[in-house]
Amino acid sequence: MQQQMDHYVREDGTIKMYRKDDYNIDFVNNGKVLLLLYQVTGKEKYFKAASVLRNQLKTHPRTTDGGFWHKKIYPHQMWLDGLYMGQPFYAEYAKLFGETEAFDDITNQFVLMEKHSRDLHTGLLYHGWDESHEQAWANDTTGRSPNFWGRSLGWYGMALVDALPYFPEGHPGIDSLTGILQRLAKAVVDFQDKKSGVWYDVVDMGYRPENYLEASASCMLVYTLAKGVRLGYLPKAYLRAAKKGYRGILNEFVTPRDGGGVNLEGTVMVSGLGGSSNYRDGSFDYYMSEPVIQNDPKGIGAFIKCATEMEMLPTLNDGKGKTVVLDNYYNNEYRADATGRQVRYHYTWEDQSNGGYSFLGYIFGQHGAKKVSLPTKPDPEALRHAGVYIIVDPDTDKETAQPRVLETPEIDAIADWVKKGGVLVLLGNDRGNMEFTHFNRLATRFGIQFNEDNELLVKQNDFRQGAVLLEARNKVFKRPYRLFLKEVSTLTVTDPAKTLVRQHGLNLMATVKYGKGAVFALGDPWIYNEYIDGRKLTPDFDNYPAAQAWVRWLLRTAKR
């Protein structure tokens, strides 16, 4: 991803061949990649480039009621496609850099698109709307284009489920967009082909012999349904349609490739409206005239997103109804972002840099758990809904000016919560990099002590020095994983605790059965991004699959 973007993004954040004055909403979509690269690498050029695209939206031409034009060359027009090209990026940027007022505008884009394009009889949305009614394709009365194009419905659905997670909790736009998504889901499922399970290019005209089953639309709509259910925006009943659609995608469009691998058949190359040459009138015959090709990137991308969602389904029940709480009180570090705002980092769900826990958060999400952060003391009320509570590397005065420490009331509350069925995770650090005294007051309640030492020292990225081979299966790790651990504090383990992983006589991991609950302890933050995201460790280490096994054990062990 970085190599692709670096072909266009210069060190000063300018973008080759980009012209703001074109006001093309399609240009904004790759801003999502720039935001990811900024968060992972911390390089300011990606923030600057993303801000170039954000600034386009500040002056992008709009309809009289505030909707973004699709492009300057398509004046006064909103297309369903444009919601995907602009709004997920807009929402993510707004969340990252504190533009909370932008979510009113983002909400309005979806509301206006539905208002101007939804057919009351079918519930489907027409491909485009021309406010001026000047286009030959526009209905004289409504300004709508004449047909329901499958991929445009898919773009709109994906935009909804990709933008919604960025909305601030309690924002009224969540209800507005959820309602739109539910109406869209009902409409598209009504037109899902009963025999194949997928969708036609013009979705309501499957009876016409010239029409055909189309891959990209089908993949996008299955993704929309599956992700909508997973995140709780759609009723679970829609999984039936998603599963039927996914089976249809595999049967209708996926074919073997000579020499190995697969091809994706059946994606229409492009479809649009209007234009200065070869005018696209939005008729059924026009949609049928566009070429259908193999391995079109828009189809492949949609298939990957769709397959990723569908292949989560077998593990989602592991964490069904369970909440994983990550401490942000004892580990409470801040740094300035590219705008100068102070933001939390280091072992947080949101931090996608090397020291963050975003990948761990993805794994919990793959297993159906809800993840939240706890910026306050862990009193009984704060832990009431928690199934798993993770405390990692409590701060020293090197890391924060006024480090917070575990005191007896919080220790008592945590122990009582574990006794009632919670699973406590204690992840330490090596000597000099963690507050030991008060952390151990909690750990020793369960027969565990973090030793102030430093083992598995790794020099010059010689990862072999941190290799830990699990020679025997245990209750957490069912396979002989080869783990990487670096600069850990060892554990002293006494009853009722039991050593889980030992190497060269050193206790590295321990567990405790305590009342109805359990405790897991390790003297290292271990599963932060740097060592499970596949970018740094050599592929002979198993940190990522081991982290998945660990997450499954935590969720299945939690009784709350």
C-alpha cells in the first residue's frame, strides 16, 4: 500500500496529477489509504496529502440543499457511487482530527441521496439525480435517472456500513443512517435472484433476457448485509440473504485460474450517466452495452471485502454478547498528532502504529466481541458489563507526569469481579519500563508476581533471541506455536496460580482459576501491532495465530 501511494504522494504532501479544481469526488476515496499510512507510519506527508483531499470537500460544489456534486463536469448531480468515494474518508478524517461538526454534514449527504433517489414502490435507489433536470437522462419531474444499477446500490450500501463506525457515540446521524441502511437492505433482498442468490446488473429486471448476473454488485451487497449485521445496524435475519449471496458468488463468478489461484468473472467495467461524448442515457440498453470483464479491480476489491466479512461468521459466536475492556487509566500516555492535538497512544485500540493494539482489536472483532476503553478507575460499576479486562504496562513517571497506581479499593473491586466470572489479563513489561509495586499488589492476590528483571533481550533485530517454542499443548495454545517475546519480566508463580509457559527454567506466562473467573499474566505487552501485523517479524513466528488462539480462550473462559 505504501509503495502504491508513494508513487503519487511527494514528501511535501502534494499529489502527482491531482487537480483540486476538477472537483472529482472519486479522487477523495484513496484518502482512506493515506489515513491508514499516516496512522501506521506516523509520516506527516500522508497526513498532508489526506488534508489536501479534505480541503477539496470544503469547497467542493454542492446542490442547493448541500449535497456534493459527483464531479464538476457533472454539475448539479448526485450519484450513489459518490457516497462511497467521499463519505467513509470524510468520516474517518473527522474522527481522527476532532471535526465533530462534520458528522452533521456527512449525515446530510446520505439523507439527501436517499431523499432524491429512492423509489417508494420498490424501495430501491436510482443511480443518479440531477437537481437541474437538464440532463437527457433525468426525469422531467423528479430529476432521477431511469434505472436501478446494481453496483451503484452496492457503493451506497458499503458507504453506509463503512462510515457509520466513525460516528461519535450518541450522534443523531447514527439513527438516520441506520434507518436508511435498513430500508436499503429490505429493498435489495427483495430483488435478490432466488435461484442463484446474487443480483442482476439492473437489479429489478432479471426477467429480461439481455440482463445478466453481475459480480461486483453482488459482492458489495453481501458485504453490506454481513457487516451491517455484525456491527448491529441490521437485524440478524439478513445473514440468511448474505449467506445465500456468498454461496452464489462462489458458484457463479469464481473460476479456477490456470497455474493456480482463481479468477473473478462477471464484473461490468464501468457504467455512468451523461458525458460529453458517447452520451450515457441511463437506459436499460445503455447498461447492457458496457463490457463485462474478468478480474476487474472493482470486482476483486469488493470480493475481498465480502469474503473477509463472510469468513468471520464461524468465529463470531466466541465473543457474542461479551465486552472486552482495555485500561486507559493506568496506561495513560499522550502525544501530539499532526494537527498539534494531544491524543492517546501506546497500547490503545485506536493506535495503529507499532505500539498500538489495533490489530488485537481486529482479532477481538473477528470473534464477535465488543471492545471498549476504560479511562477511569476500575470500580464495580465500570466493570459491571465487562467479560475481559486488560491492564497493560502501568505508567512510570518517565511516561506520564502523574502516573496513576492501583490502590486497595480498585484491587478489591477487580478481585471480586474476577470471582464472579470475569477474565483479568495482566500484561507487564521489563525492569525500568513499568510500575511494579502497585501492579504486583494486584497480581499477588492471585499468586503471581512480576519480577523486576529483563529476559529475552533482543539485539539488532535478531528475532531468534526472543523465540519461545511451545513444545507442549496447553489449555490456551492448542498447537506448538513459535512465539516471539522481547525483553520480558519473568513471573514468580505460587498457588493457586499455575505456570502456562516456561522456557529455560523461567516462568513466562501463568494462569489462575479464581472463583468463577480466571487470570492470565505475561511480563510483556506481547501482542502489539509491531509483532502481529506481519510487517516486521519473519514468517517463521506464529504470534498472529497464537494471538487468535489466546483471544478465543479469553472469550470462551469469560462467564460474564
